[in-house]
Amino acid sequence: MTTPALLPLSGRRLPPLNLGASAFPHHRATLRLSEKFILLLILSAFITLCFGAFFFLPDSSKHKRFDLGLEDVLIPHVDTSKGGKNLGGFLIHGQGHDEHRHREEEERLRNKIRADHEKALEEAKEKLKKSRDEIQAEIQTEKNKVVQELKKKDSKPLPPVPLPNLIGINSGEPADPDIREKRNKIKEMMKHAWDNYRQYGWGHNELKPIARKGHTTNIFGNSQMGATIVDALDTLYIMGLHDEFREGQEWIDKNLDFGVNSEVSVFEVNIRFIGGLLAAYYLSGQEVFKIKAVQLAGKLLPAFNTPTGIPWAMVNLKSGVGRNWGWASAGSSILAEFGTLHMEFVHLSYLTGDPVYYNKVMHIRKLLQKMDRPNGLYPNYLNPRTGRWGQHHTSVGGLGDSFYEYLLKAWLMSDKMDTEARKMYDDAIEAIEKHLIRKSNGGLTFIGEWKNGHLERKMGHLTCFAGGMFALGADGSRDDKAGHYLQLGAEIAHTCHESYDRTTLKLGPEAFKFDGGVEAVAVRQNEKYYILRPEVIETYWYMWRFTHDPKYRQWGWEATQAIDKYCRVSGGFSGVKDVYSSSPTYDDVQQSFFLAETLKYLYLLFSNDDLLPLDNWVFNTEAHPLPVLHLANTTLSGNPAYR
Ligand code: DMJ
């Protein structure tokens, strides 16, 4: 299009232009031809300007195209060498031919969208013709397909790793007939517990031996995960109960499913399920256990998605949503929970070659290392959002216990290479000895609890495991204090035995005091129960292994007889509500740890030391044996101690 030439600005000066209505009556007649011509020219120039602007103003539709995120579709193969410009990720194209192509592309896309909409509409109409049941069945089929796909993916064999030297997984048969008889009695008790669970609680988490039906608690969520089966497997294995072991394996293979909408305790599921499955895998070599352990671990990982990486106490296995116990101080996570993952997670990384598990637990350790500790003590509560301690309450019993145990065992299971863990253990134990361990007036050594600068002279049944821990950590202790720690272990074992011996049933209460003339005795009614816990027997067994003092077998036998006499019912074994009462009532729960720990430690106490030797095996906090890993040649990222 051509633009009319504009008049030169020089020449005759025009009178001011007034095109208003009043201007014309006086001038119309007098307007000369040249003036009309100029006016015409100005008007045409104005029109030309407007027309030009219409073409040269930016094209807003182009902007819209980018806003829709379609740029990749619309300009798929721009070759910048041919005139396209790359501006901050967007390719702005050359003109002419390319613009034409864009339009075609746009058109093609619009047609496709239209066609898709029509198709979806048709499908929706078809769906509406179907019954509700038909639609639900279709949805279910689709869901099943996805689940099958996921299962296929999950069941892929893991990369092979050299298995550690598995020494002493059979036998341990004692030569002494009396000891053999005692060991057989314990095996019979295991069979009684298992058979009744098999008959009345199969697939449920635990058994109600009096009501003779399944039982569960909130730590396992609302789903039937067969906690007793998984927890009992390795005990069945070492006792030579192979048919029972195979039954358990079959159930796990066919039924144990972690894709359930169920909120579980990360700690409990780790120590009982992952620990139990890993131990069963190492002992039997059956792949299914390893695969299930890895699947479950994957479900726990979302619990670590917190601002600090300190995991939530609970996680929903399906949604991955985590949260903490409502009762925990200031929304905190619990030391004994997030601090009792190390053993299992290092084994998971070892078996899969995937450092994700190892990195999670090492991150927790690093974070704890950096924190200030009041009096060198670790408080039991840590807020996973802020990374700050909650209430200053320190305990070697509930809420704290297995954190210390896992520091020591991290060192042991690394073939004593993880010296960082050993140092943390030594530091922690020194502070505990200074602030929490005391002697009662009657000469009993006890471990109290530290609450906001005050020592509570009370010890829990749970705390009794510490006798075994001190003995286990004696070798390799700082300043060569092995004798001291073995002695400390013996003193704790003695105190805990006293807590049993001073009851009517010869079974220990949940907590006992050392105050105002009271020694190793429960005072409050709600601390008088015994729920088949293992900790005292666990300490007897470690003390036996390190000293071979016959009193530990004798004490273990007393406990066996008391359990058989007062906790055995025809439907299994039950906890009792008051160990000081001569006619106790039952709590009607056969805890899964009774099969995993209590009966296993008793059986080991009456076995030879070559069954699961402590140089080769480290027991997790639920008594699941995991082999020592010789990691010197294995690279696990993050910790030089492992290289
Ligand atoms: C077990 O589940 C574990 O030993 C845990 O560490 C604490 N105590 C219970 C049994 O008492």
C-alpha cells in the first residue's frame, strides 16, 4: 500500500483549522481549492496512520498462546540458525513461512481438542447409560490393572549382593540334659503361642488368647498385617519349627500387602516388620522376605518429608501423610522412635544398593550431633518442624531406650568401623551415668529419669534392657573401662531380678520405685502389670554370654516357670494386670514381641553360644538378628567411616 506524499511544512502558513459547526458558515463559501486539497491530504494521512497501527501493534493472540503453555507444540522444531530467536526459553520465530506454519499447527490443535471433547462427551453419554454397579466394576478393573502393574514393578529382583558370612544359624543344642530339657520346654511354649495364634488369630496382628480371636493396636494401624507372623518367623527358624516357618512364609507371600489405607507407627513397623523380614531373609535366604522388606521401607519413606528430615511418628501407608502422636510434647517426634531406624535402614541400603535409606538415617544422626544437649543428655522430644527439643525429659526406658542401643549396635554391625556412632554412644552413656544412675539405700543400682532438672527415682521394666547393653558395649569402651561396664550390667541385672523377686508372681512390674523406703517395687496400681515383656530376660542372656555365671540361667528359668504358671491359658499366653496379686486378672493380649523376643532370649539362654554368636550377629531392638556387615569394601555415600 502507498502512502500519499505529505506537503512540505514550509510554504504558506495555514489559518488555524476549525472544523467545528460554527466555523463553516462563515468560511464555506470562501474556502479556496488549495485549502480543500490540504484538508483532504491531512485526512488521508490520518486514515493511513490508523490503518498502519492496526497492523503494527503487538498481536495479543501470540501472548495468549504462550500463556497456555502451547509453545512447544506450536513451534516444535525451530532451528534458530534459520531466523528463530530463543528468548528466555521461548522460541520466537521468524516471519512469513513460519507464521503460516504456526497457524496451521494451531488449527490442527484446535481440531484435535474439539475431536477429543466430542469423544469424551460420547463416552460420558455411554457411561450414563450404564448401571452404577457396571461403572463401579469398570473402575475396579482399572484400579486392579494399576495395582498389578505396580506389583510387577515392585517384585523385580533386586541386584545381587555378596551375603555376609552367616555363621551359627542352626542348632546350639546343649550337651547337658537338664539344660536341653529346659530349652525344649521353651520351644514347647513357643509352639503353644504359635498354634493358638494360628488357630484363632491368623492374619490378625496379635491374639486375644482368652476371647480367642484377633487383636490389634493403633501402632499397626487398622489393617490385618499379621504382625505376629512376621515377628515370630526367626524364632521359629532357630527353634527348628520349619513347618510353622513355611506356613508363615506362605501367608506373607500371598497376603502381606502394604498398599493399605492404614496409619502405622514408623518405629514399630520398622523394628518388627522390616527387622523381622530382614532377619528371616538372612536366615532362610528366601527372596520374598527381602522384597517385602524393601516394599515396606518404600512406604515409610514419606514419613521423612518434614522440614528437618526428622520423621513423623506415624505414616499412612497409602497416602504417605505423616503426623505425630497427639500426646507428645509440643508436637514432637520421639527420640527412641526416630533414633531406632539405623540398623534396618543400613541393611536395606546394603541389600538394594540404594543409598536412600542410609542417607535418611545418617541425616538424623548429623542433625543430632549438631544440637546442644542439656547436661550432655538427649531429651526424648524433638520437634520435626523446628528442629528444637521439646520438654527436657531424658530416659533410658520408654521414649529414649533404643536410641542409645542403636548407637552401640551401629558400631557393632559395621564391624566396628562406624567409630562416629561409638563416640556418640560413649558420650551419651557417660552423661547418663553421671546424671541418671544412682544406688538406692539398700544398695541397688538403678537408672532414674531426668525431668526438667530433677531426677525421678523410678525405673521402668523397659529400662532393664540397659544391663545387657552395658555388657555388650563393655568391649571397646573408652579408657578401657570394660570391667566397669560389665559390672554395671551385672548390677542392673541384679536390680531387675529383684523387681521380679519382690512380687507375688515372680514377674516384674511395669515400673518400680526407689523412694522413701520403697526399693524395686511398684507403688501405683497402674504400674503393677506385666505384659510378657522381654527386657529383663534379654539382660540375663547378654550377661550369660559374657560371664557364663549360672545365676543368669537360674533367673531365666524362674521367669520361664512364672510365665508358664501365671500367663499361660489354653488359648495362648496373656499379660497379667497385677504381679502382686495372688489371683491376677488377665489383660487378654498375646503381644507379638513375646514370640519375637521373650521366648527367643529364653531359648538362647539355654542354648550354646555357637547359636547366633555375637561376633557375627547383632540383634535389633525387637531381637531380630542381623549379620555384621563387613563394609570396608562397600561404598555407602556420606560417611567416611564406611569407606
Ligand atoms: C519391644 O517392641 C522392643 O523391645 C522395643 O524396643 C521396646 N519394647 C518392646 C517390648 O517390651
